[in-house]
Amino acid sequence: MAVPILFVDDEVNILRSLRRLFFDVEEYEIHTAESGPEALALLEQGLRPAVVVSDQRMPGMSGAELLAEVRRRCPETVRIILTGYADIDAAIEAINKGAVFRYIAKPWNDAEFRQAIADGVRHWRLVQENKALTEQLQATNRQLAELNENLERKVAERTAELRRAYEANLRLTAELEAKIRELEGWETLHKHILTIHPEEKTLRVLAEVVKRVLCCEGVGIYLDDEEGGLAPGRLEYDEALAPVRTDPELAAYRRKAREEQRAVLLVGEQLPRDVAAVAQSVAIAPLGREARMLGTVEAVAAHRKLTAEEVGKLQALASQGAIALLDARLDALLPELESSLDAILQEFDADS
């Protein structure tokens, strides 16, 4: 079933551009509105979009006002604000108030815009799954409560059923906890991306989020060194996993993941003997955005095999972490650029 996306902008040309941008994405059902009241009218007619993207500066009703009303009517809808640089402060204020999931600056980068929508849809689906799991858990708990009320007279016939319900309850609880961890991890990473931090802090946050979301015993981040090789950047390994850090065969897989820009999963029989003795599986994902590769992120599970879904989560987290890392590096270069500019201006004044 197609996922409904609503774009709101008072400029028809922008709405046309957005339709073209997502024309090839079959899983999206694109809706548009030229004003806040028109968008609210669509909601009154029954539209429940997964993601709403609204321009901030519109006549009559601003994007922040519209998204606040969308939040009141459709709290599960992911809200994104589209803003020019002059209105970024208003967008950040809306984010801090909880009315907006993220902002996109004009003029936008097509690839980053598509990624923002994909992240919003992923967040919306997680919320839907979380809601469904919670309802299932509540229903199971109600069934358990009813069973307990009649337990004395129905012990014999209900024992097997009670055991099955209890086991289902445990599975649902475990799934719910996993979804909550993932939501919290994404929230931590998204909040971190909104402001610029030193590179060391960004690496630490990324490692902690990966470790929390995947429930793995070790996380390693390997950054490009000056010669183009990979060197450890931030390690969160358990000391028992030391062979994973140093094995030369795994170093080759790290280079492969970076060069081919895709995740690599190694399990059991694929792992070198020394590594297999301490880890059941290793997943390696490229750390970068499009053609700009910075290194790799690695997750190690000591007692279980990582799933394909978990490898996908690792790649998504690494992609988002690369945004924060690139911002940190750019911020670190600003003093040097300012100093060079001052020197050029001083030289120009002297020549004058």
C-alpha cells in the first residue's frame, strides 16, 4: 500500500518540482496543497499522511503554524519544514517545541531531500509498528488478566493456553523494547545532527547509538588516514573482542565496504578462526554520503548472528552519522579559513 506524502507550498512551481523529484518512487502517494487551510481541508476529508512537508513562509498561515495544527489533528504524522536561510531560527524553534521532526533549507539538495523523506517514512513506520505492538501487548495482558480471574476452576484446561500467552507476551515485550531502543537511538542522532559538535563527540555519540540500537558487544569506527588507509577513530569494544580490531582479513573487508559503498556481513564460518572464537558475526557499513567516503562503522555481536534487518539499520545510522561528522570537520576548518581571509584582506589594504 502506497505511503501518503503531503507537500504544502504557495508556489506552484515548487510543488511541481517536488512531484517530479518523487515521480519514480512507487511506494509514495504524493498530495499537494497551496496553502495551510487547503492542507487542513485535506485532513478533514480523511487524508492521513505519513509525512507533511510545509514551506515556512506562506501568506495567511506559516509553515510552523500549519505543522502545529497537523500535530494536534494527526500526532503520528512526521512533520518537516521547508525554509530559507532567513527563517532557520524559526524552524529550529519549531523543532525544539516538538512540532517539527526536521527542517530542510532552501535551495535543497535533491539527494538529501529524498533521504529526509525516506527517514521520515521510516520513523512513521516505526511509530506504527510500535503502536501495533503496544495494542497487541495490551490485548494479551487483558487476556491474561481474564485467565487469572478464572484460574482456580480452569487450571487444567487453561494451563497450556496460559503458557502460550505468556511466551507471546515475552516476545512482544522484547520486540517493543527493541523498537523503543531504535526510536530513542534515532532521536539521539537526529538531535545531535541539528547542531555542530566536535568530531570526537560525534564519533562517541554514533558509537553509543549503534551499540544501543543493535544491542551488540562492540562498535568500531575506522576513519581514513592521510594515506587513504583506515585507522581506528573511536572504539567501544569490549576488551574480550580485541582479535576483531586487529585481524588483517577483517581490515580487507573494511576497505571493501568503504570502496564499494555497501554493507558487509560476516557470520560464523566466514570469520577468521581467532575472530570466530569471540564473535558470532560482524557487520561493516560505509561511513559517508554519496561519493564522499570517510571510513567505516563496525558492529560486533559476540553471542548471536546479526540479521539482514540489523545490517540495514547499521548502514542507515552510518549514513546519518556521516552528516554530523562532515559538519564537525567543516566547523573545525572555519577558524583557519577566517584567518586566511583576514590575511588576504590585510594584504589588500596594504597594497591599497
